[in-house]
Amino acid sequence: MELRQLKYFVRTAQTLNFSEAARSLYVSQSTLSQQIKSLENELGTILFQRDSHSASLTQSGALLLPLAIQTIQDAEACKAQVNDLKEMLTGELNIGITYSFNHILTETVKNFVKEHPGVKLNIIYRNMEELMEALRHREVDLVLAFKPGQPYNEIESSNLFSDQISVIMRKDHALAGRKSISMEELGRYRLAIPAKGLQARNAIEEYICIERSNLNVCLEINEANVLLDIVQDNNLLTMLSKTSIRGRELLKAVPLDLPDNQMQGCVHTLKRVLHKRSAEAFVEMLRDTNIIQELNGKWL
């Protein structure tokens, strides 16, 4: 039994589609099928029920899947420990990040690539729920995102900075001079808002169901930078974190009047696993950046 065969089996079990699994593994479908067949022969059991369009796990396949995943994870952890023993920063570092953290990441990526040329950085942008799932499956080594409303038992969240949900608008908007804005006042203006799944939207939905409110929503979109571009070019309002407009001189953020209006920007990692030295170095470098220092009030 080879580790490669287990990886092929796991990917196929996750997709339940031999063609899709082969594409994602960068191998031909015939190679994938041969390796799965070889694994089945060695185990003396059928792992998949196949037809012309799809596949499904047999009872034996369902039993093998969690064991195969654990074996692959243990092998990766072994490799990481050996690299740590060499006291070298090598290999790959996979970082998951939500779109609203884009402006926080740039300085660290530039410095890290310069100081640690032996590490290949892979930056993955997704929404928070997708990233947490990727972290649970060890597809990423750490996640940069706001703290979720409901904690994940197997994930620990380490605070980077505090933020607020704010109403974002152009500086020439009638509300730009306000100290805070209520949800009731927002009902008088046209809104472009973050779509479901983005953390600002999730945080707002803890206090009010937007679909049942009297808010005049003319646009929902799941990409924060595009949303800010739209607000900047139109006389619209949106609701995002205050830090999301950093570097946008034409926009203003006014805190939304909500009880306990706080969002914690965090580094999320798995509990009880060995963290890569490169991940620890990246987080340490991130905490020392100018933007994080400023957000924590140390440079004001």
C-alpha cells in the first residue's frame, strides 16, 4: 500500500467523480483508476461502486476513508517534524484569508518572501466558513479572518486586532460627519451590502435579519473590494469592517450603532497539531507589521 494510492483514494472519495479527482491530482483518469484498482486488489475488497457518470463509496470504502485521511496527515506531520529538526524554513506554507483581510496581508507577504526564499507561499482567498473547513482538513496551515460567532472546537483563534462593523460611504455623503449610525437611519438610504457568507454580513445578521428588515438593498455581492469600488463610485452605503477601507482616501467609515459592536481579527490554527516553523515565522512577522501595530494603538 502506497501513500500515493491513499491520496488518490481520498480525493476520489471526496469528489465521487473519477474525472474530477484525476484533474485535481494532475494525473490521467486511467492512471487514477489503475491505482485505485491496485489498492482494491491489495485490500481484497471493492472501495467504489462505479457507473458511467458517478461513483459511490462501498461500506469498505467508507470505513477506509477516515483511516486514509489520518495516515496522510500523519505522514505530512512527520515530514514537517523532520524539516523542523533541520532548523530550516522550507517547503510550502498554505495561508487561507478572507477578502476583507487583503490589505493586512500585503506587507507581511513582501517581507516573508524576501527573508525566506526557501518557502513557497500559497495564498487562498475564500469566505470564512470555507476556510475553516479547509483548515479542519489541513488544506491550509492557518487562516486569517475575523473570529466567528460560533467557535469551532478543534480550532483556536489568536487575536490580532479589534475592529468594528461600520457604515462605509463616500466622504461627501450626508452621513459622513456622524459619530454613529443606527439601523433605523440606514433604512432611508440605498445600500450595497456584503452577501451571505462574508463575515461582516454574518456579524450584522446576529442583530437583524436583513431579508426581513426595511433596508433598501439594491445590491449584494460576495467580494469586499468590488463592493467598496461600487460604493466609491456611487452614492451608496455599505456595511463592512472599519479597516476594510484602509488606503481608500475617498471613503469614510462611521461605526454602526449596535450593542457590543466588536469584531476580532484573528489567526486561526488547529489545536493539538505541530505547527510549521514557517507558519510561526509568518505570524510573528505579521504581528510586527506597521498596520497591526497601528490597529492595536501602539503607533498612534
